[in-house]
Amino acid sequence: MSFAATTESVHVRAPGKINVYLGVGGRHDDGYHALATVFQAVSLYEDVIARHADDFSITVTGVDDPDTVPLDDRNLAMRAAKLLATAAEYDGGVALEIRKSVPVAGGMGGGSADAAAALVACDALWGTGFTPARLHELAARLGADVPFALHGGTAVGTGRGDQLNPALARGRFDWVLVTSDQGLSTPVVYGRLDALREADGALADDPPLSLDVPIPVLQALRSGDPELLAESIYNDLQEAALHERPELETTILRGIHAGALQGIVSGSGPTVALLCASPEAAQHVQAGLLEHGLDSLHVHGPVAGARIIA
């Protein structure tokens, strides 16, 4: 394997995601929950630029509060770069520049997109030549959402969400996203879900330790019909997220009132994703939300995963 410097920098773009469906099963002994989810990559991107360096460092732009993004080994992109270096027996470093657009702690996998982009960027920068399968293996060691950010499109995730199978999604789905200045901690939301289930008297095997995505969700995606998909989108974490942030329910209702087909909390929140019938309908929903002082973003999916930008 050659580590000859063939380029000064590599720019990689990776998408954020929406969980079109998210079923959360029981918690395993390792602390992780069984998941059955459908990811859809959407046109809101993280950009990572990797440059040669003797050591490992990160700079971040695009966030209002720099303290919300760690610049050490707590950052998934830093861990991704070091993991690849160890796997490739590369003894140099990298300077990573992260340009963020996906909300921090917003339930859209922005940190996972950074990690996926870092893997692709460092692999190209260092000339390690790892196969996509090998990069996927490393991505799975970093977190459940990282492998999907590598591949993009629409996919079914099982296990911890890292066991991926592509899902056929015809056409284009338009979403309006309402983000929040204040993030939500994923561990806190999962902890709240466990507490709510315990309070309801859930048995050890209820919810189950393994799950499947319901057939109607996959049929709706194959049809390319947003109205059909609106009948199937679901998030097991939504009740827990709304318990932490009750105002998110008002946002969903306002979006539906403005013309959205349906709305859900994305992942662990607090981003609200509103499914719309068309690009024109999405613009109408945005205008309605603005009347309530809510800024929003219009995105579409599915889009490709982490890719090198020429």
C-alpha cells in the first residue's frame, strides 16, 4: 500500500438523513436498542476538506455556537480519520475542515455524515485504496448512522441501524425541515423512551429485541407516491422527544395546517420533518410556517451518499 502524496487536499460532501420510519425495540445487554428503520438521504449536506498534516486537527464553520461541536476525539470525524490511519498503518495525520449545514444534535445524522466524509476524504488523500466494503466495516464501528451516510439513497437499517439493505424509492420526495437552535441529546431521548415504557409496564420482550420495517412503508417508497408514504411514516422516539420538547408537537400541527401531508420528529429530534406533495406544496408550507415565525428548509430525497467533489 502506497502513501505517496498525490494531492494537497480532498473535498467530500455527505448528506444528512431523515428516518422515514423508526421502530425501536428492546435494549440489549450492551446498552444498544434493536432498530428497524428506513433512512432517506436528503439534500442538506456536510462538507469535509482533508489536507495533509503531521498530526490530527479539526476546524469547524457553519455553527452559531462553536462549543457545540467538539474538536477532539469526541468528534466522530476525528475518530474516523484516526481509525482509518490505524487500519491502514498510516503514520501521518490530517487537518480536517468541516463546513456544517446539517443541524447539530438535530436528529439528522450530521456528525455521522462528517465521519463518513472523513473516511472517504482520508482514504483518497492518503491513497490507502480501501474497498467500499472495508470502509463500510470501519463506518459501522463508529456508529449506526455512519454506514448509511457513506451509501446514501434510501435504505433499510436493522440491528443497531448499521446493517443496511438498499430500498427501492421511485421519484422524489419533498420535505420541509424546521430546525432548532437547541439540540436534543440522543442518549437522553432513548433514556426517556425507556422510562416511558417502564412506566407503562412494558415487559422484557415487549417491545421485542428484533424488528422489521412494515411492508406498507416499503410499498409506499416503491410507489413514489408521497400521499401513500404520509400514511406510513412513524417514529418510536417521537413521544420521548415531545416529552423533552413539547413545542415540537405544535410545529408539526402548524406544518400540517399549512399543507404538509404529515410530519414527524426526525430521529431523536429536535428537527421536525414535514412531508409535502410536491416542490410547490413545500414552498406553500414554508410560507405558512413563516407566518408563525418559523424558519424552515426545503430539501428533497433520496440523494447520493458521501462523494468526492472535484
